[in-house]
Amino acid sequence: MRTRALHDPRLLPSGSARPRSRVLGERACAYLLIEPGAEPSTVASLATFLTGLGLARYKLPERVETVREFPLSNVGEVSKKALREDIERKMAADARG
């Protein structure tokens, strides 16, 4: 998904996290940096774009988060651990209402 999302001219580099679900195992969440002034992507618009590039529907993200910058690991790569912790916090907050 990450490689295919880079083909969208509105997006800057992207990341993804797979928060755990007791029922479904892992689910996909796309973290996106958006070009200044660009319209943020929705789950539906990103799904349309990615399926148009041939991505299988089961690989599509179920949630999209827009961020100003990515958390980085100590070697300068996007920290998937930090993204997973962030989305798990947000999902827990959503579940509480």
C-alpha cells in the first residue's frame, strides 16, 4: 500500500500501521502527509485510488490518519511502533465514546 500511495500527487511519503483487533487480527491504517493546500484523503478516496492501481481490496486501509510529520526511529526511519501505539490509543478513545 505504501509504495502505491506514493503515486498520488497530493500525497507526500506515507506510512502505515496495523493495529490489533481481538476479532479481526490486524487491521490497516494509512498515515499520510498531505501536500500543503491539498484536500485530505478519505478512506473511500484512498481506496478508489489504490484499487485503480491494482491493490487488492483486502489490503486497503480501514482508517486514514493525516499527520504533519512522522515519528522517526533512532535510525531515521518511520517508527511503525509509534504509529501502532498512536492508532491503538485513538481506537481505544473512539471505543470509549
